[in-house]
Amino acid sequence: MDILVKDLDYALDPDLRIYRGIDILIRREDGGVKLYRGRNLLEKFNLDRRDLKVIDGDKKCAIPGLSNNHTHIPMTLLRGIADDMILQNWLREKIWPNEEKLTGEDVYYGALLGCLEMLRFGVTSFNDMYFFPEEIVRATKEVGIKGAIGYPVIDFGTPQYKDLDKLLINCEKFIRRYIGEERIKPVVAPHAPYTCSKDTYLYCKEVSQEYNVPMHTHLSETRYEVVEMENRMGMRPVEYLESIGVLGENLIAAHCVWVTKEEVKKLARYGVKVVHCPGSNMKLASGGVMPLVEMLREGVPLSLGTDGPASNNNLDILEEMKICSLLHKAHRWDPRVGDVDTVLGMAFNSEVIGFENKDIVLLDLKSPHLRPVHSIKSNIVYSANGNDVDTVIVDGEVLLENRKFTRIDERDLRTLYSKIDRIVEKFE
């Protein structure tokens, strides 16, 4: 059924144009979804209300779907388990030991919780990297949002497969299995230059090229990582990936905090897509700040990610926009840096993970913190948060309406929370 969002106060399109007092018509045409924005669309298209789902847009603002382009959603299970710790201690003492205890079923429930959290916050597409990716696909399909799901590859194995050879074989099987899915895109995901050998990266590159799928990796997240690579390889991480031929348009690089101006130019020259995770970088005290100004100047494709819920500690991209803007203003001593158009463009950028953004998110403007509206873009970036999301429409399907999930009822949620409570009992 076609959907008409009627009498909206405000609307933004993916090009950041502002509309006032309009309708949005969402129609299924030629096997896809097409959006029409304008006034009096019911009359203009000669439509019968009885043939439509009509959503009241009064006191609401429509924005494109938000995209969380680097995360590890099953880590909802580890939210709050290890805060305010040095990164290496955080990993060795809390994260890795507890991840070893996770089963595929555990990952499914953690991913289901994460997908619901993202949907509730207006995130309609995401790019993930975590073991048991088949279970993440299962959860994503159940909730109905769009996922670029990475198959993680690490030289020392994962809790799913300890043997690297078996890991690589199953990576390719995973890619083949999910190619062609409507709301799922398989991704090959070598963890990082300090955990994957040259041969591992080259294998992942070969799979990426053969099946025309993205490659997702961590890159230059911490100073420790950069110094370790310099000591071991005589090169910084970006230089190393360039030397082995991995930099390219199919590469999605998360973080890129500790990069030089010359490395930024390399990333731009090869068309590498960079995902900025300011909240996680600040919480884990990565120390550096991703050079936003230089990346924009060189034309590096940029988007936003929350990273995992264990290091953020939520999946709220609306909140991440404000964090991003304020971080760079403070870092550069310049209030013009991280302007609203820049961060909105980063938050809506689902194209870099392979999804055209034809999704619609309705923000409820009736809350006191969103009034008055001198600038709707300013209110979205600096005042709004995920709890202001009222309705979410993905590929022409209403998945959240009046803050209620349409595919998951209250009984399902109670069962999920009970499952989560039992899973975390095994953690230390």
C-alpha cells in the first residue's frame, strides 16, 4: 500500500533542501520505491484516501533515514560492562574474555536488541562487523531495517572459528549466500592492519573484487596502533595498506583518527570511504581527532558511526551528530567547523554502504526542547535525540509508528529482555 505523510511542518531531503507545509507520497513503482514531495499530493495524483495509508505530519519534521556506518551491534550485550578503563585493559580484561563466552544464539539476541534500538532512533541502515554474522542477518531481517553485514576476519580467529583457513572459507560462503538480498548486503571485514597479515588482506581484497562487495576495516584508530605498525612494518597503517594494494573505492575505513595530511590525500586519491566515530573515540580516549577539515577539503567520502554499544554506549546517530560538531569546533577553536550541513550529510550517507536513501524518519516537534524553530537544521543537530523519533518508514514499509514497533509487540519485547538477562549472567 502506498503511504501519504500529510501536512508536514518541515521536511529535509538527502540534498539537505528544506521544505515547509508539504506532503510526502511514498509509492511502489517499477519494483522500487519512489518519493514525491509537494503540496496537495492527494489531489495532484487523483488518489483515494481509502487506497492509502495516511500518516499525520502535523508538528513533525521528515528527514531521510539515518545511517550508522560502523558498529558492532551484538555488543549491546556488553553495554556498560567496562567503562572508564584504559583501552588495552578494556579489551584484554573485559571485552575479549566475555566475547569468548558468546554463542550464535547469544549474538542473535544481542543483534535483535541493537536493531530495535537503531530503529527506535531512526537508523534505517547500518554497517556491522561481528562474529556469527549469519545471526546478525537473521535479526536484521526480523526487524526490517537494512544491513551491510560484515564477515569478520582476524588472523587468530574468532569465537565462531578458531582456525584462519576455516574462517576464510566460510567468509566466501557467507558472501555468496547473501548476494542479491533486498535489505542485506554482505561485506568482507578484515579487522585491522595489526591483526591481519598481508596474505589475509589480499585474500579479502580478492573476495571483495570477485563478488563486488565492500571491504570494511578499522584503520589508524589509536596512536598505539600506528606506533606498533611503524615499529613492526616500518610504515604507518595507511601507507601499509597502500603498499599491499588494498586502498580503493571498495574500502570502508572506520576511525582514521591518527592520520597525517599526506595520508588524507592518499585516502582521497584512492576513493576510500571513511567512517567517523567521535563518541567512541572520545570515550576510549583515542587521543587524536579525525582531521575533518582536511578530509572535507580533499573530498574524502565521509559518514558517521557509533561504533559498538560497549564503547559509546548507544546507537543514536542523532546524538552522534551533535558530538561530531562540538568535538571539531572545540578541537579547531573554530565554531564554523562541523557545521549543520556537514554533519547532516554524514548522517544521511547510506550510499557509501550501498543503500540508496529513500527512507523517511518523522521527528516529533512537540517537545519543549525542539521549540521554537528558528532553524530546523539547527534543532535536528544540536537539540534532537533518538527519543524524538516518532515514525520510521523503510523501503515503503512502516516499521515504527507513534513510537511503537510494527513487527515486534510488547510480548516479544518482554521475551527478548528476559533472554538478554539470562545471557549476561555468564559475564564477569
